[in-house]
Amino acid sequence: MAGRDLITALREGYAAEIIKAGWVTDPRIERAFATIPREAFLPPPPWTIFPPGAWMKRTTADPSDLYADVLVVLDAARGVNNGQPSLHAAWLAAVDPKPGETAIHVGAGSGYYTAILSFLVLPDGAVHAYEIDPWLADLAARALGPCEHVSVHPVTALGGPLPPADVIYVNAGLSAPDAAWLEALQPGGRLIMPWQPVAPGGVTLKLSRVDSGFRAEPSTAVGFVDCVGVTSAQAGPPPRPDAVENTRSAWLVRQRAPDDTATAVYGEVWFSSDPV
């Protein structure tokens, strides 16, 4: 089998395996992972890879090694990686980007998962990718250059304003979403992020904009590198010990003041045990 055909076959098998591992049933997500070449969104080899949760790393120059449920080191000093594919498959299924929608990717890294997002919003959608690290933003911009519906912004996504969005996909750990992100989220829009109010790690948090506020759904444990540029107000105090179990909604302070249902309060955004 020719090298290109072998890689194509490996990528298709990898796509099938990671959506199974992520409990994903959407064939569009499998097609996206089977189509997008991961090596195109990485610096030149050799690459350092490792399975989730493992401290043992190995170095490879073989692109076939990238087509497994492994993380790829991008910046070892800061702990920045091209993250676990099965986790991202599950997150993408949770926010369900649809053709024609606009997505914002916060912490786009080298652009691999931006490319997956861009595939899912075709043919008429758009993706705005924010990456504050100049080297990573340049990698992403180069790899995503052929995608006319993708814009790479080499700046912070904190503080807004941001374009109106149906999906906001956050790949950096925070105590709370930035108020500008909630303001950018369209009715029916979905935001997913690592909710990490206490180091190390945290949980997946999905927020959905409904008529009366933002429905909150904390779920699986995750660990992402912290978001750069977070203010002390956004970092905030620790949440209530039962916050993960009891948080049901999120609110902008200007729309509803924190009350006795608060599970955590962070500047302009707070979480509540009150469902919406």
C-alpha cells in the first residue's frame, strides 16, 4: 500500500476508534476526523506523544503514530499539547456544530481542532479561532490558510467583543466563562469549556443559552492548561464544595444579581443551583 493510502486508511481507522471511545454516534464527526490530516497542524517532526493520563512519553517521526488516541506535545515547558482526540470528539458531539453555524474556538493552539470545527459547519458556516501565543497562532494560520471560512485571530479572546456565535469551544482552563463569551452566544447557542476553579484540573462544563439564562451541565473530569490573561476577578474565590454537583445555571451579574442559590461568583458571571 502506498504511503499516502496507508495514512488515509490509518486515519479512517483512528476516526472510528476515537468516536467509539468518546461514545459519539454522529457520523459527521467521524468523517471530520477521518478527513483532516493531524500532521498538517503540527510543527515538523520529530513529535513527542503520550496517551492520556500517562507520564511516559515517546518521540516519533512517523505520522502513523499520530493516528491513535494520544496527545502531542506542542510546548513542553508550558504543558501545551494537541489534546486527546476522543475527548474532543465527545465535546464536539456535546455542542453539535451544524452546517451554516458560526463557531468561536478559544485557545485554538495549532489549529487541528479548529479544522475539525470548520468541517462541521460547512458549507456556509464560519469559524473564528483565537490563539494568544504567536508561534501557535502562526502554525494555525498557515495550516488553515486554505479554509476561507476560518479566521485566525492572534489575540486573546478575553474581554470581547466577539462575533455572535452558535458554538463557543474553549480549550483553556478557567474558573468561569468570560462575560463577553456569554454575551456573544446566540439564542440556542452552546459553549463548552474546562471549568477549573481549583487546581489541578476540573470538569467539563457545557452552557446552553435559553430564553431565561444559561443552562449549565457539569460532567466529566478534565485538565487543560490555564487560560492566559485571566484577571483576579475572573479567577475568583473557590466555589462551594458542592458546586459541581449542584450547579444548574450561569448568569451575567448585570442581568441577575447573585443570590442565595449561588454556587460560585466570579466578577461579572456567577453560577447557581437554580435550574433554567
